[in-house]
Amino acid sequence: MSFRTLLFAVAVIAATVGIACDPAVAEDQTVTIDNFTFNPPQITAKAGTTVIWTNQDDIPHTVTSAARAFKSKALDTDDKFSFTFTTPATYEYFCSLHPHMTATVVVEAATGSNTKP
């Protein structure tokens, strides 16, 4: 039996008994922009998570990282912006058009422990 055939057999057996062969994929999280707020105002996510912001307000808003890690264009009603967080840290962000609008994304290591950047 070749090594390739053996690997295939192991993968089939693992899938049959419910053992994952691939690392867990982080689920997307959503933030709604409405009434001059980000909702929820703080989320916690694993590294690898994509956060999707949707503007449901009647006026434009942005999603701008205080540390310049990401910045959206002006989002009109129903526009979306997404960013995938790969590095554990606390990311504060705001609307550059309305700086009183603030929120936070806390990104934890994929293993569950929180590390400092």
C-alpha cells in the first residue's frame, strides 16, 4: 500500500467516525450599524474570524480602526464591510464621520487563550 493510499484510508476512517482532519474554521460574526451605534458594541472572536459590519442607518458611516489596522469606505444604507482578524489583540474602532461612535473587537488565539500584541 502506498503512503498516499494510506493517508486517504486514514482520512476516510476519520471522517466516518467523526474526527475532524482540518482545523476548525472560525465562524463569521456580524455587527449592525444603526441609530449612530455599533451593535453589539463589543464582540469577542477567535483568530481567523471575519467580522461583517452592515450599515442599517439612513446616513453613511465608516468602520475605522483606531490603530489603522482596517478602514472601510463610507457605507451607505445596506452596504457591508468585512475584515478578517488574524492576530490576537483588542481592536478599538470608530466611525470617522461620527467619532463618538465607538466599539471593540477582542480577538483571542484560536486555542482559546488571549495573548497581548
